[in-house]
Amino acid sequence: MSKEQAVIEIRNSAIKLLVGYLNDNEGKVNLLYNETIPLEEDILGAYITSKENVIKELSKIIHLKTNDGLKININEATIVYPSFGLNVYSSTKTTNTVDPNSTICQIDIDNVLSLIKKERLPNPNDKLVEILPLKFYIDGGRTYEYPPINEVSSSVQLSANVYALPKNLTSTYEDCIMMNGINCSKKVIAPVGVSYYLDKQKYKYKKYILVDFNTRITTCSLVGASKVYGSSYFELGINHLVDTIVDEFKISEDEALKLLNLYGLDLRTTTYDPFIVETYIEGMKVKIRKEQLNTLIINFLKKWLEGLKICISSLNPSALSVGIISLYGESLDFKGFKEFIKDNCEFNVDFVSPNVVGCEDSSFMNCVAALYYSSFYKGSCNDMNFVKKVNKVSRGNEEYSEIKDEL
């Protein structure tokens, strides 16, 4: 059983916190705690422009007390990066084994990884975030998915994907967390973690477009052989629909959300058709009916589907031919949305979720996947940075006591 970890993701409208651990025997994530902390102001673009807002909200998760009296103190966390500006490179390097008997040791794995890590990135404004080994090759044509420790070979060759993000993005996200005294022990790029997680959960597709339908931004990532090979985004999410409802019906944001939660997209035809909200437009009292709400929602979803197709086509010339959309995110939570997308999308749509007891909400997909991904030793140098257990105490009024690091 792996150690407890905290995972933090900063999304467009909220901060997601998940605390849990990987049950090695079952290969599943077990949840200890999760929480959504709304942001006072949405992050409108791809980058955080108001760090003060995010830092303030993050301060609320340093010391937590659950409903059943459990206290949790967050000192370290795995951070989930969005894939905005993601660049994916392939690299293959070879090193000779150092053992006199040619037995492969950890130092050989570190050496070949170091060769890849030292390569200069094509874009000087990028920062290397992750090296994901694809295959290890040793004498005799033998190949391994994981480091072939203790095998005998004169050399080790590694083929890997190298994932890099803009430096200003990674530094901003890290600053927001570290300003609250939380150490970013590991970093996971959202779609890289999710594609890895889905693969290990025996996902039925190996090639698909992974789509995160966030509240302000939709991210599309091209996945082949269960690995991410490109990512792009377009600025459209459920909060844009909320803005439209507010503008068209002249109601508050809370009232707009209430309408979406209560009615969603309801295309049923009934003889009884009462108004759903009464408002004033240009000084005149107006009664809004369900059909008017449906019209706004349908127009929004059609616009989203158009943006989705354009975004996918930008990933790769052949991306449109993949034909499978694996979709998740909080913008899907409203009644009728999934059905409309499935019926009107030209691609086959598969809705994915964390599949974790107590955390079925698909907006936690990136957090669950990041915990799973970071719990495995994949050969990367970053995997040697053992994650500390989350500090916590038992119920009651006892003082905080730290659970020691485990190797």
C-alpha cells in the first residue's frame, strides 16, 4: 500500500484537493478526503493573472478538519499542471552498463535518463516537466516497459517521450502553492496522468482524443498507444453559457446557475408549460419559459461542438480520423448535456470518470489520475523523490503529529 498523498489542481473556477493513496493489491486509488474550493474570480484565460486570488483560496487547505473530526495538515502535494502550451518530443539514448558483470543497476537507468534530461529543448522558453519511458532495450533484442534492473546486458537504450511546458506557466502555478508553505513534491501534466491512469484501468481504447470540458476552457489531447502526443485548447466552458443566460434574461449569476441545475436541457414536450423565471427586460416584466432556456443551451452546445472540431484538427493532420472522444469535466454535470453531445457529435463519445468510491465527480479526474500516476515508479529521476505522507492526526482535540517519511 503506497503512502498517502495530497493532490492539488487549480482549475478555471475552483481549486481541487484530493487526499488518498494507491491500494497496490487492487491497483485502485482509495480516497481519504476531497474538497472543491471555489475561486472568487474565474481564471479567464490559459494563465493565472491574479495570483493573489489563488493564493488566498489555497490558504484554506493548509489545515483541514473533516466532518467526521479528522484533522489534516498539508505540507507537501503533487501539483497538476494544465497542458496549455504543451510540447511533446521523442528521444532515444543509450548508455553502457557500469557493473563489471554487465548487470543492470539503478545507476544505469539514472544515467540513460540523465542523457535525455540534459538534451536542450528546441524552445528555450520551455521547462522539462516529465520524461516518460516508452521502452527499454537491452542485448538480444529484449524490450521492457519498466527498468530492467538485474538483467544482464552491456548497454541500456531508452526510448522516451519528453513533455515540456512554458516556464511562465509552471512557475506561476508552483508559486501559488509554495507561497502557502506547501512543497510541490511531484508535478503531473493533467492529460499525461489521465491517459496513463486509463491505460492501467484497462481502458477499452488506446487511441482517442481526451477532452477536459472545464468551466472556461476545453482542453483536447491526442492520445496514441495510451500516451499523449499533443494538446491544444479553446476558450469555451459552462460559465460562458451562464454569462449568456445572465445577459439574455437579465438575472443574476446565482439565478442562472439555479435554472441550469433545476432544468438543464429538457426537450420533452408537455401541455403544461409554466414560466421558469420572471424578470425585467428594458423595464418590462417578462416571463421566461423553458423553451427559451433550451434555445440558449442548444446554441451554446452547438458552438462548443464546432470549437471542439477545430481544436482537434489543430492537433495533428490525422487527428480528426481518430474518431473517439473521451470526455470529462464539470461542464457536463447538467441534465441533458451528455445526451445532446452524444447525439450531435460527429465522433463517438465516451464519458470517463475517476471510478473511485466517494469521488465519482468527473471534475476530479485529473487529481485521481495524478495520484495514481505519481505512485508508480516509471524509471524517471523524479520518481526517486519519495512523496511524504500527509501530516494528520486522529479525531478529537489531540495535537498535530507528523507521520514520518517512509522509503
